[in-house]
Amino acid sequence: MLLIPSDRLDAEVLTALIEAFILQEGTDYGQRETDLLSKVTQVRGQIDKGKVLITYDEETETCTLMTRQKYQQYAEVS
């Protein structure tokens, strides 16, 4: 699994990747509904802080977002 630096992606591509990730997550069951733009902004902030990583899986040829903790767990197993 490869890490993709966010600055290597065009802003539109990064936004589309974040939106796809958010939409895969399903319904928000929190106290109040959060709009897509707010969720994109939150995830982008987590990427900028290094809490969420952009990964590319060569085996499945897919790109996705993963928490740093989940990535480290994956790296330990591999």
C-alpha cells in the first residue's frame, strides 16, 4: 500500500476522493445532520494534520482514505 501526499493531487481530485469516502460511510446518526461541504472540510483538516492518510492499493488499484492508526496497524500486519 502506497501513501499519496495530498499536495500531489489536484484540488478537484482530492475533493472528489474525500466526497466519495464520505458517501461510502452512509448515514450520519449524530445529534444533527452535517452537510457534505462541512464533512469535506472536516476530513480535509484531518488530512492536513496527518490524522487521515491517502492510500493507494496496488493490488486492487484503488485509492482511499485511512486513519493514521489504521494504516499503522495494516503496516504491522503486512
